[in-house]
Amino acid sequence: MAELSSVPRTTFEDVVRPHLDYLYAVAVRLCGNRTAAEDLVQDALLRAFRGFAGLRNRDRPRVWLTRILTRAYYDRVDADAHAPATESGDDRFDLFDTIVEDDPFPYSDRVHLDFLELFDDARILDVLQQVPPLHRVALILAYIYGYKAREIAEITGRPVGTVLSWLHRGRRQLERELWEYAQRHRLLSPPREGST
């Protein structure tokens, strides 16, 4: 405790406070609900405070804070599942092929984009919760926050090749989940006569 109290509190607050809304937004997307996100941010901030004395580049703490948050998230997932996130292994799903198979004469050339326009932000976040946590983290960091694979590798502490694999598999899984969600919630056009 004496070690923690020796860190100037105002300096920690000065560095971290501008990023609190960002951390909370990432946490909500990872956890899927606000209560779990608040707990996760609190855990991450405690870890950040403990490691603050070792932070070298205090001018750019966002990657450092994101790394702490995602690792705290991984620890929770591991604790809940007692194992790393499962891999579905279903890389065969192809959204474009599935859409075309369902409607061989789509009304536009933008079939893929037309399908994705069925989803607002809330629905996409809902569907993202169905993607395994490791892949979800990579997708959120890349497509919502704009991190490059190299930066995600730094944040997660995994090789770039692993991150690229997560992104590939995560995209496939997200597309499959979006398709299933659209069918369950009747977002697609009504089935044609004779189809199931």
C-alpha cells in the first residue's frame, strides 16, 4: 500500500481521466452490458494505477490503457470459462454466397452491403456478443476503434499472425451470426413460396 501511495495521484488522474469515456465504451462493447463494463473498467484502472510508475510514455497512454483493459477482460473470460475462448472452426460460411443462394436474383449488385444495412449499431453490438471473446476483441479494436493489426498485437500481447487469424475468423463468425440473427428476427424479405 505504501508503494501505491507514493505515486502522485494527480499525475495518474491527469493521464487517465481523458481516456475514461473511451475505456468505458470499449468495455461496453466487449462485455455487452453496462454493469459488467463498469466492473471491468474499475479492474483495469486498479491495474493501471499499480503499473503507473512503470509507464514510460505518458504522452500516449491510450494503447497502454487498452492493453490493460483487454487483458483484464481476457482474465475474466478465462476465469468464467476456465479455458481460453473456444474456436468455432467454421470458416466455410460465406455471407455473399449465402445471400445469393437464398436469392439468386437479388435486386441490386450491392447484395452484401444491402444486407449489412439491415443492422443498426445496437443490433451489431448485440450480434458481436455471439462472437468468441478473442475474436470479438480483435474486431472491436480494428473496425470500431481503427487499430491496425500490429497495434492490436501490441495491445493483446499476441503475434501479428495470430491477430490476423482472429480478424479473419472473427469476420466469418460475425457474418454467420448476422445472417442467423437476420433470419431469427425476420429482417430478411419474406420467404418465397415453396422455400422454408
